[in-house]
Amino acid sequence: MENYDLIIIGTGSAMNYINSILDSNPEMRVAVIDKDEPGGICLTRGCIPSKILLYPAELIREIETAPVFGIKLGIKDIDFLAIMERMRRKIGEDIEAIRKSLADNPYLDYYHESAEFISPYTLKVGEKALHSEMIFLCTGSKPAIPPIKGLEEAGYLTSDTVLKLTECPKTLAILGGSYIAAEYGHFFSAMGTDVTVIGRNSRFLPQEEPEISRLAWMKMSKYMRVITNHEAIEVRKENNGQKTVIAKEKDSGQELKITVDEILVATGRAPNTDILHPERAGIKTDIQGWIMVNEYLETSQPNIWAFGDANGKYLLKHVANYESGIVFLNAILKEKEQADYHAVPHAVFSYPEIAGVGMGEQEAVKKYGEERILIGLKFFEDTAKGSAMEIKDYFVKVILDAEEEKILGAQIIGPHASILIHQIIPLMYTESRSSEPIMRGMDIHPSLSEVVTRAFYSRLPPEHYHHFLKHIGLED
């Protein structure tokens, strides 16, 4: 048996503080284990490769708007293989650099193997048994595959395997109506694919505010078919190699058949605990298999810590990075720092782009009561820059506690939403969470940043806000 002072499983966010750990503890024996390519899911098959693909898609959509401004442009050709190879090359270079740094590091042992617990604090890694009284579990997640009749026989793509494509499918069905579906629907439709998104929820992008979901559905339906409230119940492989998805409308039971070249399953993520077997180590998991942790990110087994996708709280790289710092403080520096999720930001890199931070309206009303909530709203087109860009219908929504003058949350749909939201995020990490700094500060004029500032000035009670949404067609 090999004994270590620290075992780390995962080479993504788990490695953020490895240099600090080794510098402060030069005699420490550390093992790093990862069955996959090094770098973590974000780099190898998640947010980084997908965003490399999405930028060309964004360019295509932007070029298509040129005639509005009196510019006649035409896209002669889209080299799908070149776009995919560029992504694979860039990712491959980073993976190799990380692999070399791990393999050449004299202060740690790198195991490119699968790990599973065989007892508390002891893991089987390849043919070896590894033991440590301190373990970091940053084991990531994997695509969740629904039990649809005929799906396995017909074959399908996931957000992992789609990155290996060399030819662009002419037709594509995406099962799922959330972030991955929105982003890959945007990408493939821009590449020229006829895309159909089939979501089981009654709303497209159901995690977003209802009015943002509705507007996103309206805008994105212009370049792909978006079907909601349908459950895929069967997939059949046709003689010509195509695949037919049979989906049932959840209310009426009426069936819909869609025949395509490829199917992309984008129905969420699942934990990797079936491989890790944490139960053998006395580590508790929830009903779905995510590793349960306390407010310090420690598992039910003392000195074993789980962060990133492994604990299932927020499957976002920036959350994993944040949590890695919490674990470093608690496990290595022996502090007692609680994880704080009051202002977790997110973005959907679709077209239009969507971003949000903190509470949604429903959560805010539930916690504080409707009488304490004010909602600010501003449309891009009502600013000089938005008007110059001919931006129609997109908006910023901010949610405030009227009693304490505190920002509770914000949502943006429109160009550069993922950038604009950062005007609000830092304010939510101040002690007061006040909107006063953004309201008193100077915005460059004209700039898109003005739409964020002005949203804080136009405050409405929820009742008046929703009356306005009905008036403009963003609410039934």
C-alpha cells in the first residue's frame, strides 16, 4: 500500500492550490488521480471547447444582421471541419501542457487511472492501493442519459462525444431544453444544420426567469425549432441510417415524430459516484448520487472534502474554483470558512446571450414577501447605444429588497449579457449589497452599460411589473 498525506481525485479545479500546498508543505506526499485526460471537464469536454465553437457561430449570426445597417455581406462557405479541428487543436495543446506538468512534477505522483474506494481513506487505483487521511474529491460529472426505448440501439451524441464530429449533420434533434441544448442548438443551426430541440419542461430554459425563457424561445425559434412540454418516449433507427424520435405531448398525449441524421442528448448531468463507490468509505450521497457535504464542504467522513460537480450544488466551473479556495482554507490552513452561494452568477452563451446572478423573483418573493420586493426593468433599445445597434426586445431585470435597499438578484437577456452582469456581481459581494454605487457612478455615454444602470432607476412592485409584461406579450 502507498501512503500519502493528500490524495486528490480530479485535475480540474482540484489543482488550483496545488502549488500553494506544496510550497507550504515541501515534505508532503501528494497523489493526483484522474482517469480522464488531465485538465478537468471544463477544459477537456465542457465549457472551453464549447465556447471555442460558439464564437464562430456568434460571428455568423452577427454577419447576418449586416443588411440592417446597409452592409451587403454573404457567407460563401462554412468549413465545419476546420472549426472543429481548431477547437481540438487548442484543447489538445492545453491538455498536453497539463499532462507534462503533472508527469514531470517531482513533488507529486500522477496516476492516470480510475479510482474507487475499498475502505475509509483507502482507494484502489489501477493495481495499487492508496491510503491518505486527507482526500479531495473533485470527480466531476457525466452526461445523464434518459432511459428512452431504442436510444442505445439507434446511437446518439452527448456533449462529450459531439466534440469528435468531423461532418456537420444536416438534421439534428436535441433532447433537453436547458443550457446545453440552447448553446449547441445555436452552434449547429449557425453551421447550417436543421435543428429541433425537444424539451420535457413546459418552458424552454426553465431555470431562467419566465419572461426571459419566453423571449429566448421567441428569438431562438427563428433559427431552430423549439418544442416544449414533450417527453421523448422512443427512438427508432431507420433503414437509411437516420433516426426517428417519437415524443409525446405531456398534457394531451399526442405523439410527434421527428426524423433526423443525429440525436444529441442534453438532458443534464449525472454524478461519477458509481465509479468511485463512496459508500465503501462511509461517505454519504443523496438520492441522485451526489456527494453530500456540510457548509465547509467536508463530507460525512472527516477530512474528506468534495467540491465542484462532485457535490452537485452548482455544476459551474467558476463555482468549483470558488469551492476549491474554501477547501484550501479549511483543509490545509485549518480555518472554518463556510461556502457562500448568495450570488452565484451564470451565463448561457446562446443567441441571444443570457446571464443572471443571485435570486430569481419567485425565490425573492418567497423569502422576503411581495410587499418588500421591487423590480427594475430597462430595455436595451431605450439606450442610445442599444438604439444604434438596432437591439430590439432585450432587457435587464433587477430584483431589490425595498426595505434594506439591497440587490437580491439580476437577469439579462441580450448582447454581451455575460459581460454586463459583472457590473452587478461585485456589488452583491459588498456588506450592504447596495445599488447606490452603480446609480451614483458615471457610465460612458453612449454604452451598453447604461442599460444596467438605468434598470435600477425604473423600479416597480411585482404586480405592476407583471401587468407591464402582459401588455408587451412576455406573459400570458
